[in-house]
Amino acid sequence: MAEALVSVLIDTYNHERFIERAITSVLEQDMSMDEVEILVVDDGSTDRTPQIVRQFEPRVRHLRKPNGGQASAFNLGFAHASGQIIAMLDGDDWWEKEKLRLVVNAFRENPAIGAIGNALNEVDADGKLLSAIAPDHPHPFFLRSLKEGIQFSALMTYMGTSRLALRRTVLEKMLPVPEDLVIEADEYLATLAVAISGGLVLGQHLTNYRYHPGNLYQFGRFSLEKARRKSKVLQCLARELPVRLQALGVAPETAAAILKPRAVEAERLRLTVEGGAPWETFRAERQAARLAYNDFSFGYRLFHSMVLALTLVLPPKWFYRIRNWYADRQLHRFREVIGKPTLADTFVPGKAAR
């Protein structure tokens, strides 16, 4: 195959339990696969993943490398991909049958758009549906104004790896991906792609996003190892994205609308992992509340004041240990008793791009 219409890039690491379903979901797409190439980048798996992938050769091209993280896997895959469109899939997720057909049609119908995402199903390790998430009003968006920056922050969760497809002409303007992004390299790609050429989120639930204990990005119960990894990645995004967005002509206030929530998350993780001064915890928690909520009930205002008081008397590591214990046991539901605050427009719920 000299040049493909679509290159499907599957990044995987120790996904022996899931990789077969990921690959099969691509092979079973409801469109002609004559112009679709499938590349699996194995980021140094130590389980049976390589043997399983090789069962699909030569239809699937297997690229194996030493473990280096998501960005290094992407960079290797991009270097070998020949498609006009690059569609990405994590080795622990899978697609619905109409995914590629709808993505290709959307690119054809929107020639100015450089990045396309889609709604998703969240599933557990066994594939059981947990929730279905979709945007309210799918339509093209750019980063030309503060309003659009706020809009993109709310849509970013629909442009994570297994949802994201890019035009090659746009992708080439962003490479290489900084290899410090061992996770969340997709956030770097999606943000810059939308800045370069706009984005679109399809309303159909085309991706099944799997939660499981080996997930490198998500963690239900707090994990210090994962928190440390994510903290370093968020610090990298905080260094790289402002410079790139400025070079692309994105206004500072628009960039801030996108990056500020991630900067606050990065600061929280830094304090959790490395510690710091109590006043830093106070500042981070006050900023987080202001970003997340427009309005507070009296009961929640009192509750939040008590939380802020704790930040000033506890070392950061102790404060966040208590906060994570509280979150792990879903005690945040207590807030519903005292009055839920109103979400702000800039709040990005749950997970962003994985």
C-alpha cells in the first residue's frame, strides 16, 4: 500500500487482555478497508501483547520499541503512517463499526477542519457500559475567541486518543510530540490541531473507553505512582502549549481559558507528590473552586471555608492524603446534602483527553 486514505494508529502497552478486541474493531469497520492501513505500536510490552498482535500480520503492521511512553509511540507511528487521515486508538479501547466511515465523511464535508473527535461510552474492564457521554450541540469550533477557548475546554474529553482523528497536513505542523508526554500526548495534539485548523465532535458514540486497573491515565483510587507521572506530564504541557499557542496566534486570554484548569490540576498534583507550603494549597484550592463553580449555596460556602481553613493548618501532603481518602470513598456526595454549587462554563468534568 503506497499511500493510504486512513492510517489507524493503535498504541499499546501490556494490553494482552484487550488488544485483540481493539484490532478486531478496526478490521470490522463498515467501509471498504482497501485504503486503510493499521499500525500497532507496541511500547515495550512485557506480557503476551506482541504474540497476539503478530497473529494479525501482514494485514496489521507491528512496530515494536523500547518502553518510552505515549508520545514516543505516537512519534514512531506517525513516521511510518502514510494516510491522509490519522485515526488513533488505545490498545485497551475499541470502536463501533461505523467509526471510520463517519469520520472520513465528516472530513470530506468539512474541508477546513483539521481534527475530529466523537462521543463515547465509558465501560469497565469487562466491557460493561458505565455511562454514555456526548456533547450537547456538535458543530465546528476554533480558537479564535475567549468564548471558543471556553467551549473547547468543555469538549476536550471528546478528543482523547481513541476519539481523535487528524489530517496529515495539520499533524505535520505539530511534530515531533514532546517525549516527556508519556501520557496525555493526545491533549497536546488535539489542542494544537484545533488552534491550527479547527475541530469537530461527532455526536455518535463511536468509541468505547475502558476503565481498568492497568490504565496509565485514569485511576479510581489514588495512586502515588500515577499521580507523580501525571504531575510531570502536566508540567510539560504547561511549558509547551503556551509557547506553541502563542506562535499560532491564539490570544492570551483564549489560551488561558484552555490551560488554566490544567495548570491548577498540575499544581494540586505537585503539592500531593512533592509537598510545599500551606499557603500554596490554599491558593490552589481557591483557584480550583473559582474555576469549577459559578455560584455557591450558603451551605457549600460554609463547607468550602472549612476546607480552606484546613489547607492553612495542614502540610500539603497531609491535606491531599485526606482529600484523596474522602474522594476514594465517594464522600463528596455529602455536598448534595448541603447544596450543590453551580458549575462554571470553564469547568472540565471528570477526565480530559487521555
